[in-house]
Amino acid sequence: MEKFERIPDIFASQVFNEDIMRERLPKDVYKSLLNTIANGKEIDATIADVVAGAMKDWATEHGATHFTHWFQPLTGVTAEKHDAFLSPVDHGKAIMEFSGKELIKGEPDASSFPSGGLRATFEARGYTAWDPASYAFIKDGSLYIPTAFCSYGGEALDTKTPLLRSMDAINSASLRILRLFGDDTTRRVLSTVGAEQEYFLVDAEDFKARRDLFYCGRTLFGAPAIKGQELEDHYFGTLPARVSAFMKELDTELWKLGICSKTKHNEAAPAQHELAPIFTTTNIAVDQNLLTMEFMRKLAPKFGMECLLAEKPFEGINGSGKHNNWSLATDSGKNLLKPGKNPADNKQFMLFLAAVVRAVDDYQDLLRISAATAGNDCRLGGHEAPPSIISIFLGEELDTIIKSMIEGSSYSKRDTRYMSLGVKSVPTIRQDTTDRNRTSPFAFTGNKFEFRMVGSSQNIALSNIVLNTAVAEALSDFADRLEETIDFRGELDKIITDTFRAHSRILFAGNSYSKEWEEEAKARGLSNFRTSPEAYAHFTDEKNVKLFGKFGVMSETEMRSRREIFFEGYRKIKNIEARTMLEMTIRDIIPAVSRYIGVLSDSVNAKLNVSKTINVSAERDIIEKLSDLLASTYEAYTALERVEKTALTKADEDAAFYYKDSVIPKMEALRRLVDSMEVLCAREYWPMPTYGDITFRI
């Protein structure tokens, strides 16, 4: 019988958290480290050796033999280099050691990671620096120490460093506002995030049998399955046995690492699922989401499956996003975006709300860039994915309040409504003050904002860097005005009203998928970057450089390096996809269809040899259609091959736009022809699993 493990017993059992610190550190060291974490201060170097020794003892007791500085280079994934605790001593012996210096700083090779020109191959030195606010943990026999990563010259080569800087920025700006409202007890304001993770699970054998899935993580060919998601029977449906077993083990492994995996269910598309955690501090949420994705990929093969995190693995059904639920909270746990019972009278809330509205309107381009990837371009704009136009949905109640402020009219609070389902045994339901809008890219959902545009494979750091910094700017400007005024209440009301009036164009409660909204958004002056290269080009616009520079989040040099990396990454991904299409076409698809045409031709000849009067019109019709398609496919293949060769001659930015304008249309043309051949080709001759096979195999 399976041994039952109590969740409280295993939760965070592999994490060097506050409980472990309290137990293992001297009281003064524990208080000093806690102060560092709570207030975002630099660690006292005099306690580093004590902390390192306690970490090592705890880790080795749990079976760890190595330690690693775990960081987030600009590759979109994580990196780690493992060193043993082992140190040789006299007489051929060895001891287990770990110093404060090794805890605080590491030195990986910085030249082998994307740097956007910040580092050359011969300039190899880089540094990792411990992030005490993100707990160390044990995984696979090593002590993992979350760290920042920078170059020899101090430029950030990772996502964590700017994120921590942005968290400092919003903390400082928020504290200024809270002090103006008489709050003298809050020591720190933290941005918080809960990242819902969507993903697909497919049979491992199907994955291996498709070159596109294996190399690109998504299908580049594939005719629609007979059944997709049109019956809406997969969403919240019964979990298949293999999926349920996978989710159970995934939860257990995440709980051991202190990740509050809370909700699991089938998503709308066949073979699609979702995991949602409880929110936590943003830098920890980023770390934990990266670990969640890692464990999804790692555990799926154990159950004969592969986990797909690509944004659009299959055409014609839902893609996968990552809903970034962002909010602000004080160190005492007070949510600063909670409206309260009377939002119109909650001036502090209305001021923070105004700051978010202004931030999103002023920096639509940065938010769009933060969700811009080659994969996400395939997802945005349909099947419950938000469009490329940024807008905010606030809901009926807040929209009414804001309208009354702008117009100077009175506001009457809506009475609380209750719904009875007409069944005596079923409780009466209290109705929320507003409905939800699934088409909105940035929606207020009660006490947080849900940024739905982020792609499922992405690191969520950049989206939160943008939100933190942009909101910090708005709050800082508000604080400047309020600190100088002699009429606090009058100036406060003026700031709130003027901000909503100036930025009302970003508010939209309708259907964001509609053509009418696209036209209206254009008339309002909202940006619409349909593809990633179009968005990337605006990352280093003057206003954006000024924003990040003002708060020390990113220097202009760091921003320009990231801009280069954006274009470089896009070019490389599309290059791999184009080459994969070419190889599949010439080595798999054309030979397979040719064989089938040959079989049909042999069948026709065999029948006619029996009798010249036998009707072979069906076979001849299929042969003719497939032959025409095959010829067109080869023409499309050579056309794609030609533009792909041209793309290779171009620099990253030019190449990215060339892929967008010239290569991708050729890829789409080739796909249409191949998909047309798939539906005419006998199943036994088609060289790869079909959409129907893959999405319903589990």
C-alpha cells in the first residue's frame, strides 16, 4: 500500500527557509539575515561564514554533496554550475566545507551566454551574487543558491538583477505614498505575483516521431483533427489517469520546494492543462515558475509523456499562456489594490489604481515587448489569447466610479446582489460587483491585475520589471505633487481625476477580439505591434530608456544589449523552424506522398489489367490532386529554401524583419500545401502522427 505523506510534513522540506534559519543560526545572525531579507539591505559580510556553514550542514544532512549558484541568464531558462563541498586535507583525507565567500559570490564564464555585445568571447569573467530574499533549496543532490548574474564591468547579464532593482523602485515610491496617508508602520512594499501556467501533455512516442515537436516544441505542419475543442468537453473535465498521476507527483515535488501549487485542471484544448500557484513575492514567484516549468518537463517522461510549453503547439485550438497576476502588498500583508466595500471613498486605493492605469497607458509598448516572442506571435489574437493591443478592463463598478469622477457627477453604489438557484438545499450566491472579460490583456480581478498576454514558455521577469518600474514612476510623480501641496485632499482628488481623464483611452470593457475594437483602438492612438520584431524596435525608445534609467533598473547599455538579444533570439528560432520544415518536407513528406501516389498508380494499372471497363476515377482523381499538390509543394520548398539562405546573410535585426516579412509567408504557404496533402494521403503512408493522434492519445 502506498505510504500517505502529509502535505504539511513535506511542504518546503527541501528549502532553507526562515524556520530552518531560526533553528540553525545563532540568534544575532538570524536577526541580521532576516533584516537583510525584510528590508532589502546588503548582507553583513561578517555573518556570511556562519550562514554558509549552517546551509552546508543542513544540505549535507539531506544528502547534498554539491552546491550551485543558480541564475537566470538572458537565454530564457536557468543556468547552474555545480561544485562539491569537498576540500582535501592532510594524509589523503577530505572534509566538507562551504565558506561565506563561496555563498556570496561565484564566477561563471560570462562569454558563453547572450550578452548583446556586452562581452566578447575573450572577455570571460562574470559574477554571480547571492539573492538572500529567495530561499536556497536542495534539488538532485545539490544545494541551489538563487543568484544575480553580472559582467566583469557590473552590467546585468540576467533577468533577476533588473527585477530586484524594480522591486526596490516600487517599494520606495509606494512608501512615500503610504507615509502621506499616515502609515508610519509599513517598512516595505512588495510586488506580488501568482503565475498560472498552461501546458500540453502528449505521448512521448508521438513527440519523438515528429521532427517539428522534437526540435521546435511546436508543430509546423498538421491538418485539423476531426474533433478539436468545439464540444467544450475537455475544459475542467475528468483528468486522464496518466495526467492525474503526473499532476500528483508534480504537486509533491513542487511542495517539497515550498511552491504553493494550488489548482490543477484540464484547459480548453484537448491535451491542454493548467497549474495555478498561490501568489508570493515577485522575485520568488519568478524563481518558482522557472522551477515549475523545469519539473513539468522533467517528470512527464516518467509517465510516458512529454510536456509542451510552446505557446501554440497546434493550429486551430487554444494556445498556452501564463497569466501574470500582479499586485502590491505591505510587509504586514495588506493588499494595496484591494478596493474595500466602498472603492469610491477609498482614496488610497483609487490613487494606486490611477498609477497602474497611467503606467499601462504610458508604457503599452514595453508591456507588449515583455510578452513578445516568436512563439507568442503564433498565439496572440485568438482562441482566448488576448490581442496585441494593450487595454485595461476594470469592471462595471470601477468604470462607473471613474466615469462619475471625470464627468463630475454623483456616484451611487450598487446594492449587493444575491442569486438564488431555486434549489432550497443550495446556498444563495453573493454576486460579484463585476463580470470577467476573457479577451482583455490586462484585467482587474478583485485585488490584482491579470496580465494575460505572457507566453507559456517565457520567464515572467520582464513583464514584472516593466509593471514595477512604470507604476513606480507614476507613484513618484504623485508623491512629488502631494508632498508639496498645502491642500492634500484637494490635490489628491485632482490627481486621481486628472489621471483617469488623461488615460481613459486605455480602458476598454468590450470584446477585444472584434474588428471594431481594432479600429477604435487605432483612433484612440493605442499601439498595435502585431509581431515581435515590430515591438522590439521600440524597446530603446527615448522615453523607455529614461524610465529605466531614472530608477536605476537598467542602464541604456543594458537595454541596448537586450534589444540585440531579442532580435537575435527571434532570428535563431525562426531559422531553426524554417530548416526543420525544409528537412521534414524533403526527407519525410515528399517521399511518403510519392510512395502513396505510386501505390495508387499500381492499383489503377492492376484493375485495368483485369478489365478496361473498371471505374478508377476515384484513384485517378486523388492521384491528380496529390501530384499537383506535390509539384506545388516542391516549388514552395525551393522558395522557402531560397529566402532562408538570404536570411542567413543578414544581421540579427534585419534578419528578424526579413523572417517576418519574407520567410514566414513562405513557411505558411508550404504548410498549407502539406496540410492539404495530409487529408488525401492514406494514414499508413503519412510519415508522422496527426493532430488527432497526438491530442487524443493520452
